[in-house]
Amino acid sequence: MRIAFFTDTYEPQKNGVVTSINLFKAELERQGHTVLIFCPKDKALAGRKDTVQFSSMPFRPYPEYRFAVPGPKLLLAVRKFRPDVIHAQSPGPIGIMGLSTAKLLNIPFFFTYHTDLDNYTDYIPFKTFRKTSMKVLINLLQRFMEKCDLVIFPGEEIRKRFKGRINANTAVLPTGIPSSVRSHQRGKERYVLQVGRLCKERRVDILLRAFKRLPQDLKLCITSEGPDKEKLEELARKLGISDNVRFLGYVSEKEKIDLYRHAELFVTPSPTDTQGLVALEAMQYGTPVIAARAGGFLDYIKDGQNGLFFRPNDPSDLANKMKKLLKDRKMWRNLSRNGYSTVKEYDMKTMAKKLVGMYKGSARKAVSVVVCARNEEKFIGPCLAALNGQTVRPEIIVVDGNSADGTVRVAKKYADKIISDKGKGIAYARNLGWRNASGEIVAYCDADTRPPSDWTENIARLMNGYAAVHGPIVPYEGGARTRLNLKVWGDWFMRVGSKVRYPIICAANVAFRKELLNRFPFRFNASLEDFDVGRRMRKAGRIKCFKELAMPVSSRRYEKRFYRKTAVGYLRNYWRIKTGRPPKNFGYFEKSK
């Protein structure tokens, strides 16, 4: 799949959102998918071909963050990349533009709610209006979520907060851990570790106040940067613990792993984390975890089994839990062992596969395939079996034209819906199909076709920005003469029409945006009904022939000289079709008797 991540925060920033993006990106690419990141521009990203960057400026309340303003190149970049899905990682300007682009180009749109905005009131300018401003922001966030195809929460606890507040499809998918190699080693000196941004909502001040009550042979290592760093350094001096507290700033991945491996304890005092990935990282290296009893930690920490909880914002309770764990080596070993076991449930490979499954589930809802058939018992079985086995399974609709053989019996094995056209002709049948389709894209193939396994997946991907897409017709049987004739009439003829902006489509292999079929329904019950729709639908947008949508078909089309008859018949009836009159003395799919 081709996946576009839209995010308002990315490298060189270091935070949970960036970590999640990079972990999923790396694993998705290992599994054969392509990921492109749309993010704010930064010198550190110069030359990165896996990003599309937008001009940005520092966000004054939090200078590490950059406020990006997507320009016109966003739409061009998305059209060029042709993603199967757009996945926003933040609800800021880039995330909002991602939603707008997805709706414009009919691309499934996902959103992961990484940051609990309720706890970020202090970053809103003008203190007097903060409460009102936050209400407005939350209201806008809920509207944003309701426009998404799927809203993903990192944990069940954070999803519960939105239960009853939003009318949207939701799912839980935490960020995984790339490996589970336990390698904890005791270091030369004993220290407690804290990893995460230094900002008010993470309550690192609680940790400092608790640390003051611990034995002085311990050190406290605090990584990362943030707007509260100077305040925290000043607090450490006032508490008289500055000699034992080390503010390490940003550290490399290797340095961070070494810190995890050798720490006596890992403490995360933040009550606002939606998942708390840092706690899982600590467990991965066998380091016992103490966390605030709040937020995402409630999803996977079991107090006394794989970690310890303390009352949020209570330095006294935190200090007591730290002292208890430092003294009780048996508990320390149990928490270390059980924490390591917990991490196995968050394997990154599994999480990435689940995410792809969510993507494909959305694509499945987007495509419906209509097969119009009459007395096609011989051919329809393999066709429907191929549709049922698609990488992105579509909704399968069979419109039967009063078949006298076993067509309907075979269709019942695979089809989601079987409808009778009551013998009213092929145009009526095709219209009946799309009117009963639930997908936003309606594709047509004939009963004697054999759709390739990625046909509907390619349709969903290639449809972006087009009114309709279609592909060549190729034989799956027959000799050299058959292949040559179909190459001329079923391939070159269509591609030339696509290049000169005069679509020559065949309903044996075409897909339309459903909303446009409402404006341009099929009209002729003799034949050329597909050519007519393509000619009229040009007014609504581009129609393009893609070689990726090549459709194998039986050689009976050549035997009946279908393409030759169609081309000649089209030329003879050109003016009749243009003026909306049915073709005269011409028909391959004759009206049912």
C-alpha cells in the first residue's frame, strides 16, 4: 500500500508522536509498503526524499514546535504520490489540510489521537480567554474526528473519554516496540531515569520533590528538552538536590538504550500520556516502572505485577513507592520479569499488520463491484471467486437478467447482493447495480472476466482525482490472432482515447465515482451504453486508462468480433449518441426478451 502520514510535529523534534511515526514507518516499509511524510520544513530534513515539507515558523508558547502553513504543492504532491490512505497524526494545520485533501480526492482518511488536548490549556495565549478557547478547540477537534473514516486511540482509557462525545468509527491501536531483547545490566552508579519532554503537563516537578526524600547515593537522570527546563533546574537548586540531578537534554537512540539498561528504576510522573510509550521502552530492557495512575498507563500496567502506580501529583506517595521498590529486590525482579513479558504483547510487527488491516478494511467499504449477467453459468464462477479473493475485497453485486441456467445458483456462493433486472435491458441493469451499491466507487466487470487479485486495490488507489478509471482488455485464452486483435481494439484503442481526452471505455473493466453516476446514468439498452456514459462524464472530470487495471477476458469477444463491431457501430451511430438517441441496428447485449 501507499500511505501518506500527515503530521504537524516531526524531526528534529523528539516526542512520543515522532517516535510513533518513525516506528510505524520503519515497520510498514519492512513489510513492503511505501510511506511518505507530510510535515513542517526544517533544515535537519534537507534532502529527505521520504518527506514533503511545508514552510513553517516557531510556535511561540513552545519554540520547539513549528507552525506550518501547507501551500498549493500539497495537492500536487498527493496527486503524484497517489496514496491508498491518508493518516493524520495531529489535528493541526497539516492534519486539517490532510482531511480536506482526502475528501477532495476520495481517499480514506485516518487520524490517531496522540495528544490529550484537555491538558494543554496553558499554551493558549491570553489567560482570560483560555477556558473559552479550550472549549472551542475541543469542539473543533470533535468535528474533525467525526469527518474521519476511522479515529485511532493508543489505548482504551483515552477512547473512553470520547464515548458519547463523538459520532465516529473508533479503534484502539497502541504503538508497538520493535524488539523484545531483555538485556538489563546494573551500572557503575545507581540512578533513577525519566524520559520525556520537560513541560508543565508532564509534572517532572513531582519527581524532583519525591527524589529529595530518597537516599543521597542515588542519582536522577532526566532526558530531553522543553519550555520548563530552566524552571526545573531552578527547582532542583532550591530543593538542594542539583548535585544529584542530571539534565541530559536530547540523547541519541544508543545513549537512551544504555540509560534504560542500567537504570535502577524508571519513573514517569505524567498524568496526561495517551499511551506512555516510554514506560514500555523501559520494560523492554527489564527496568521496573513506576507511573502515575492515569491516562494510557492504565491500559497495560497492573499495579504490583508488572509495575507500580502512585497517586498523580503526590510526591509523598511517589517517594514511598520508590523507596519500597529500591529496598525489596524480590519485588524488583518480579516487576522486571513481568514487565518484559508485557512488552511481547506490543510487538511492532503485529501492530503494523493490524494498522494495514484497518487501512484495507476502509478501502473495502469504498469499492462495490457490479457484475451484470444473463445465462453465464459457465463463466461467472471463476469471476466471482476472483473478486472474493481480492487483496481488498469489495462489495459484490450480481444483477441477473432472467437467466435460464444456473447463474444465480453460482452467484449465491460469492455475491453480497443478487438483484434481478426483470428483463429490462443492460442500461437498466447497470443502473440498478450502482443504485444498490454501498461503496463510494462503483466498478463494473463482465461475467467472463478474471479480475487480477489486486484489481480493486488498484482501483481505490488510482481513482484519486478522477471521475472514472478503466483499463485494457486482455485475453486469458486463445491464440496469437486473438491476442493481436484484442491488443488493437481492447488496449491501444482505449489508451489513445484516454490521451486525447475522449474516453473510450468498456463496462467489462471500468470504475466510476458513484456520485457521478447519479448525474450521468446509463441510457441505452442496446449497446454502447458504456461509451455514452464516458462521453458525457467528461464534463465532470478526467477519465483515464491505466495499464495497471488490465483485465483478462475470455476469447469469445474476439470470436463474436465484438471490438470490431463496436468500433464500426460507434462511428455509424456517433450523431445519434451525441444527441441522446439510442444506437440503430446495433447491439451486442441485446435487450432481454
